[in-house]
Amino acid sequence: MVFKIFKKKNEEAFPLPNRVSYEKEELFCCGFDASSMQGAPSAVVKPVSTDEVVQVLRFANQQRTPVVPRGAGTGMTGGAVPVNDAIVLSLDGMNNILEIDEKNMIAIVEPGVINGHLQEKLEDRGLFYPPDPASMNFCTLGGNVAENAGGPRAIKYGVTRDYVLGFEVVLPDGRVLTTGGKNYKDVVGYDLTRLIVGSEGTLCVVTKIFLKVLPLPAETMTLLCTYSQINDAALTVSKITSSGIVPRALEFMDNGSIRAVESYREFGLPTDAEALLLIEVDGSRASVSEEADKIASACISQNGRVSVADDMFAKQRIWEARRAISPALYRIKPTKINEDIVVPRGRIPEMLQALKGISEKYDLKIVNFGHAGDGNIHVNIMTDKNNKDEYQRARTAVEDIFRVTLRLEGTISGEHGVGLTKKQYIGMELSETNLEIMKAIKKVFDPNGIMNPGKIFPLD
Ligand SMILES: Cc1cc2nc3c(=O)[nH]c(=O)nc-3n(C[C@H](O)[C@H](O)[C@H](O)COP(=O)(O)OP(=O)(O)OC[C@H]3O[C@@H](n4cnc5c(N)ncnc54)[C@H](O)[C@@H]3O)c2cc1C
């Protein structure tokens, strides 16, 4: 596919002259995401309605100009990074909560709504939208559905996919497609809603999202359990998950992440601990205290030291510390290679052991944290891109990490997607047949290949 470069000279023909920018600063700001990859878009367009998205896509399709949908640019795998001089379609102006339907427990939103903003609005009404990526205060719901984002609460409540009831999307040729809607059950035809979730902006542009919401749990209790042996923390995870209790969060931090966070800001975490688990339960007052007691016993029996966050302030501080890990890691080294592998929960001890071995083999600092309750470990190789030798060792270590992950029956990405950074590894996990079917689906949606090209699939 040869793409035509969209240039300023197209300005006169472009259907939305007041929505397009060619300013250097704007092009720069829409050229990267949290993967630290940088691209150079030829224009940035900021539509404010579905009709405007239709006009942009119709034009781009006729011109064979690539289009990259963009939310807040917090993606970890380069999904929103433009390649081939694409137009960036920034959806942050479509940021209305269109409806909160309490009777039917549904929220209808535009894609540019910030996740945390919806959470606040719902909580005011006693409602609850569980998916809570650590970036919830700045990522968009459009980006969440495109990546099928998860978060600490996924262990009990599932991921974004489990809350999407339907979509309005614009196809690359400008047709508007509606899938699903307000119904909690719907099995008429193929499940296009589920297909679009996690499609990383490669099939269509999401312009409206129908979300299921829940009643806000009456009580929550937050426990912090620290360990002097990392293996004890890992063994506690399986102890809790096989105990019949489903906590609403079961997060893991190793010593490297504890120290990084504490040097970033003093949260009061014990820097001498080899690992900690951050555990939260929710439900009625009675069930919460019963479950917290059982979990505390499980932690203590595995040599953990337990403390309970006794007020809202203490809870918030612990969660702020957890959400600060990603930015705090840059205190260690300027470049972070962040992988989000998943293994069956019972295999976390083996995985952590293997990571230690890989760190020693390649003489690299590897910091691990993540959603241990889902087996989802964020593996961060801390390096410096300018140190060629070390960076090369880090890239080789990534392959070793993926090989071990797959040997332990895991997956190379639990929530960050493939984008640009993982596409060269996708064949390690998916068979040729899988890839053929996926590419054929892409062709049906996007025969001219204008939607977010260069993502997910390695070049043929
Ligand atoms: C500090 C930090 C913590 C994070 N923690 C988590 C976490 O706990 N769990 C987790 O899952 N992720 C996490 N992430 C990753 C990231 O926040 C999520 O992937 C998020 O869903 C991306 O949303 P965004 O609005 O920034 O999307 P962007 O990065 O802008 O885009 C992501 C992808 O979605 C596509 N896209 C965006 N909007 C649309 C649309 N309207 N239609 C079609 N495609 C679209 C883009 O093309 C791109 O492929 C974290 C990131 C950071 C920086």
C-alpha cells in the first residue's frame, strides 16, 4: 500500500479547515505516547462530532491518507504514534457524558471522556464503573476500549470488555455502524462489539460507547502486607486466590518499585521490604471485615506483616503510591522497556524467579510490579537508550522474558496491546492461522489500509 502524504497544500480541499492544525507544537505533541516512541504526523484534526469524523475519514479514504485515532496518548505500545505521515485524529474534543441511565444501569459516553471523570460523576449517584487503569485520571474511555484496558479491580470485576454493551463507530469509508446498545444480553449475529474492543484503532473510529455500570459497593477496606522475601509475597497471591475470597484488588510491588516510588515522593512505604501486596476488599460492612480478616491471616501465615489503612486519607495515599510507580521508575534510568506479561497466577513464583535469572544473565536492573491477582506482571527493564551495549542487552532480554512467559502458559500482553512495540513478537504467541484470520478481518473493515497502519501486524 502506497500512502499519499497529507500536506498543507491539501488545506483547501480538506472538509474541516477550522478543525485542522499544522502547527509544529501540535504535530509534536500528537507524535508520541507513553511508549516514548515518536512519529511525525502531517496534520492533527480535532473533530467534535460523529459527522465531523465521517467527513475526515471519507476524505482520508479517498486520498488514501492514513489516519491514527488518538485519545490522551497514554498508551504504552505506540498505538497512537503516527507512522507514514498520517493524520492524527484527536478525539479529546468529543468528551461529553451523553447519558447516565440509572434505571437501566448504563452510561453512554463520547470517546474523549476521561475515565476518572466518569468514575466521579457515577460515584456522585451511587454508581460504579469498575475498570480503573492506573492512568484513569488522564486516559480516555476511547483509548480504554481500543486497548481493552484493565486495572487493579479487574481481578474481581473484569476488564473494559466486560462493561461495553455497544458502540457507534465510523468505518474508514465514512459509514456509521452501530453495534449492540442498551441491552445486557444480545446474541443476534456475530459479536462485533467484542471484536472492536481491543482493536487498537486499526478497524474504525469509536464515536460513542454504551457502558454497563454497577451499584457502588457500600464499604471497602485496604490492607498493605510487606515481606522480607519476595517469594513469600508470590506464594500469598495463590493462597488468597484459592481461598474462595475474591478481593477487589491484589497488587504487587517489588523492592525496586517501592524504592523508586519513595524517592519520587515520600508515601511512607517501607523501603526495606523486599515486596509488598496491596489488597482491597469491598462489599457490605460485615463481609468486608470478615474477608479482610481471612486475607490478613493468609498473609501472616506466609510471613507477611499486615497493616490496615484506617481512613480515607491513608487509602488514598497508598493508591497514589501505586499509581506513581510508572513515572517514578524514570528516577532509576532514563529508558524504560515496559512489558505487561501475564502468567497463570500459580506460576507467578516461577516467573519472578526466571526474571531474577534474566536480570543477572544480562546484568540489567529489572523492576517488577503489577496486578498480581490477575497474574499480570509489569516487567520494567531499566536502561539508557544512549548506552548502545546495555540497550541491546535489554532488547535481547525482552525475547527471553517472552519465551519464559509462553513456556509458563502465559501471554505477552495482558492490557497494553501490541501497537508498534510488540508487533515483532506477535508470531511468538499467535499461529499463522490466527494472524491470517485477523488480517482478513482488518481487510473487511479497512480495504485501503488507512486505519492506523503499521500497528499490531509485522510487515509481511
Ligand atoms: C502511568 C500509566 C499507567 C497506566 N496504567 C494502566 C493500567 O493499569 N491498565 C491498563 O490497561 N493500561 C494502563 N496504561 C496504559 C494506557 O493508559 C491505556 O492503554 C489507555 O487505555 C490508553 O488510553 P488513551 O486515551 O491514552 O489512548 P491513546 O494512547 O491515545 O490510544 C491508545 C490506542 O487507542 C486507539 N484509540 C484511541 N481512541 C480511539 C477511538 N476513539 N477510536 C478508535 N481507536 C482509538 C489509538 O489509535 C491507539 O491505538 C497506563 C499508562 C500510563 C502512562
